[in-house]
Amino acid sequence: MGKEKFRNDSEQLCWFDAVYYPLYSPKSKKQRDKDRTQPQTITEEGKVLENEEFEIVKMKVRAIGAENKHRQKFMPSGSDLKGLFGLTSLSKNDKAIVITEGEFDAMAVY
């Protein structure tokens, strides 16, 4: 959660409490190969963090509250990149997926 500028009902830019939804896409083979050459990241517990198969390509930002539901934007704006919220929650063993209308619905299903 954070704060983002959106236009209010008077068309003035104002700060609103906002929530951020990462939109993921599979990494290209070139990016995965590049990641393999990078040093491994080790947590405080001594676990090695694996390089993800996905990368964040966009962020959906939405103002909080039912009255602000229409205040939303994508970052970076104008980008042709496509992403999917919740993509990283899938595993190769999954046999079915549920596609929902919005992020709140996806989190409720999860």
C-alpha cells in the first residue's frame, strides 16, 4: 500500500491511498540465461533464492475504497507489455486454474 496521485471529482490531482498489483510475464530465454550468470542470493537463514521464471512487467495501481474504484492506472503508462496478476502462484503440477475478473476476486479464490 502507498499513496498515488489521481484526479479527484473536480479534476484536480490529489493523493489517494492506493494498492499496487504486480503483473507478471514469463521471462524470455535470454533473460533466464542472463540471470543464471548472476551471483546467487542467500537469505539470512542460509537458503538460496532461485531465479524466478517470471518478471514484473507492469504494476496496476488502484485507489482504495468503493467510492474510488474508478481511479486506477498502470505503471509504466503507455506500455504494450502484457502481464497477469497471480501468475507466480501457479506451479507445473497445477491441473486447473480459475480466471477471475479482478485482483480482489483472485485473492479470494487463492
